[in-house]
Amino acid sequence: MEPIAKVSSIFIYPIKSCRGISVSHAPLTPTGFRWDRNWLVVNYKGRAYTQRVEPKLALVEIELPHEAFFDGWEPTKKSYMVIKAPGMGVLNIPMTKPQAVADGVSVWEWSGSALDEGAEAAKWFSDYLGKPSRLMRFNPESETRPVDPNYAPGHNTMFADLFPYMLISQIPTINQATGVAGSEPNETLMKIHSDKVLRPDKKQQGKIYFGQNMVWKDNLNGGKGNTVNVGDPVFVVRKVSSAAEAAA
């Protein structure tokens, strides 16, 4: 079987809607790449912020220990997630799980309890966004968030939009409705999904990134110890004609 493509880059987004981390490899888990969308920022009602309503989140940079992306690594009391943003001091969040629990946390269709990262993180994000905010962490010991059972029954995710994984390909900036290079939707998409925004250190080719939501099917069969690496081949094992056929 010949590969149709190769994995060109991997991005992990520890805090939903904040800036991602480019990595050379990432361990797979049933709910997504490890550390991906484990945290989110919520308003005073516990509702998740996204860049759609708080675009300043796109400027929040996240750093994790290099070893955090090795399969089997576990954080210690000296392991921190480092958070930076323009005009703000550095915020260090322990990667060991906090004890405080907050109820009434919600993102899209899901609501439940989550781990509260505390007063220091709350003040940092409140000051940065200019409104009461808190940093929450998904608690897999007490909560589950199933994906749409019509597409992938039995699978769960954390704070991602809908599914654990997204496969993104690059295509030219062509209007998908008309097949010509019009101003929309490309004009808007170029602001949020272009190579200029997502890969600013690479040669700019005026491309827009689109994606496909995915799950890790082998995890239902006990799959473990798997890592995706930049450069790995991508194969099409089977093509299906409907969501029902894919779920089967």
C-alpha cells in the first residue's frame, strides 16, 4: 500500500483556544493527543471562552516540559505549564492535578465539573481579558464527554470542539462553493486558518488549512503505547460513503 501523504507537522493546544505548541511527536490517548485541550478558560458563569468571542486568547503562549511529549511520562511537583501573553507576567501552572473542583463548567453541549487551577491563574486571566475568568482542567476521573454517537459511538474527548483529533491538509485559497478565487470565504479564513497565521516561520504560499475530525479507533481494542511522528506516512485503508458506514 502506497502512502497518500506524510505528517508534516503536529500541534498540541493544551489550553483550548490559546496558541498551540509545535512538536515532532505526540503520544496518542483515547481522548486525543496527550495534553491537548486538557484546560480551558471560563467566564464567571463557568462557560468556556473561545477565540470567536475572545480573540486575545490567540496571543496566549503555552510551554510544556520537553519530556511531556514522551510516551509514559508523568509530571512531578517540579513540572509546570508556563503561560505568557503580551503585557503580562509569566504564569506557572503545576502539571500535577489540583484538588479544587468547580461545578457548572460548560463547553458547547457538555456541562459538568472540572478541576480549578486556583486564584493566581484566575487573576492572571481576569487581568488579561479584563473580565472575571478562571482556568479549568478536565477531570477524567469523574467526567466523560462522549463524541457524537452517530459518527463514533463509544469514543470520548476532553475540551476539544467535537472529536479527539483533527487531520488538517493544505489547499490553495479557492472558494469551495464556486471553485474560483473569490474574496469569501477565503478572506475570513485567511485571517484564522492561513499558513501565515498557523506557520509564520515557514515560507508563505497563501494556503488555507482545512481539517477532518477523527477518533483513534484502536483505543477501543486496547491500543496503547502509540505515538505519531512528523514524517509518518498517511494511508487510506478504506473509503466509506456515509457516516453510518464509518461508525460500523
